[in-house]
Amino acid sequence: MSADLKSLRLFVAVSDHGSISEGAKRCHIALAAASKRIADLEARAGLPLLVRHARGVTVTSAGHGLLLHARAVLSAMDRLGAELDDFQNGVAGVVSVMANASTIAQFLPAQIGSFLRLHPVLKIDLQERASTEVVKAVQAGLADIGVIEGQTPADGLECLPYRTDELAVVIARDHPLARRKRIGVEEVLAYEHIVVREGTALHRVLLSGALEAQMPLKVRMQVGSFDMVCRMVEQGAGIGVLPYAAILPQLQIMKLRCLKLDAPWALRRHVLCVRRQQDLTVAARSVLEHLGRPD
């Protein structure tokens, strides 16, 4: 099938947000035009890519296949455009970094900021992806450096230690658990959860923890960001399990409480991954070395 870049960007936005209207808004396209573009994509594919329902849309198996390739194509085109712009402006190099949401929320902005202050002529293209998607992008050469949750399979890649974080339970300030300071896994699993989207390392950790405890993970709602988890928790829609450092800013401004999670899997490690260190450009190697330095 053939598809233009604008339609691919729209499909990715619709898939990420679970809504054609929200995808259209993100891509600055009228809803009617967006619906037609999605319909045209499905016609070219000869298969349904989305399932429409009252709350929005979900991606079909065929849609997931297209989504993977669409991300790869768009990433490559974005990198091409960035590099051409940089060559035109005389910038020495561009380094592509893909990372999971946890490390972007907690560690990477400060590190990348300090690196760019030391190397003002370099540019870093930082993109957020699920850890599994990061691995695929680095394997395919679509990213120079990846940052992933340590339990993510990364066949064929070189992995280096990065950082550790700790998961905690976030609840509304008026929740029945609000007076508690810590909570165990079985008690956490008794409540309905607001979770980040399927496929993320955090979602997989929760499912694994529930499987180990032989209890179901009660998912009331899936959202696209840590901030949205906190907002829905504040409204009493459920509880959330998030990296503690990522919760801290919301605790200052929202009606939330945070509980320590007593679980062996609450402490997580994250790693840096590359195809081969010796094949990195000088710019990419300098970024890797900077990110790999301890706090």
C-alpha cells in the first residue's frame, strides 16, 4: 500500500490518543478530513485498521503492523529533515536518542541540557517511545542511542548501566488509603488502576506483578502520559503506579498522596543501548559517555 506522510502522522496520533478527533486536533486537520484520510488508509490496506466505539478507537492487529512501520518512516523523515537543516545552518552533528517515558520524566532533560551547554554546536533529537519500540528503532538504525527499562529484551544490542528508579502508588488525597505510608502488592491489586498505554515497560511490570501475585490487574482506564494518570487519580477514577520521582511535581500542585510500594519489582533499573559503540559517530559517542556518567 502507499500512504502520504500526513496520513501516517495522523494515524500515529489517532492510535496514540485513542481518538480520531484528538488525532485530528494534534495534526491540525479538520475532523471530516481526518476521518476521510483514515478511511483511505483502510481502503488501501484492504483491512480495518481501527475499531470504532463510543469511547473512541482501538487499533486492530493490522493497524499495529502499520503503526510500527509508520513510526519508522516518520522517524527517518524527521531525522533527514533535521540533518539537512543542520547542514544548511552549519551545525556539526545530530544525535538521535529514543527513551522510555520514565527516564524522560526523571533524568534525561537535565543531562541533555548540561550536555548541550557544553556542546552548543551539536543537536540532540530526543523522542519518547515504549522500551520495546526503542529497541526496534536502535536495531534498525533509526536511533543512535536508546534508553530502556532493564528487563526489556535487546537482542544484538550493546547495553550499558544507566539509572534506577522506584515505583510508588499515587492516590487521591481523600482516598481510603490516604492515611497510609506504604502498601503491599495484593492490596494495591484490589483497587482499579489508571495505567499508561499497553506496550510500555511500566504496563508490563504491573501485569507481571499481578501474574506473580495470581491476581488480576483491574484496569479502569488507559491514558497516554504520567500527567494524565495523576489527573484521573485526583478525580477519584482509580489509583496509579508511577515512578516516584515523576510523581513529585504533581504532589506539589494536585490533591494527591503517594505511598511506598512494598514489592521487589518496585525498584527498576534502566540501561543505555546502542548497536555497536565502535560504530557511533564522534558526536553520538560523546552523548553516550555523558549519559553514562553516574550522578
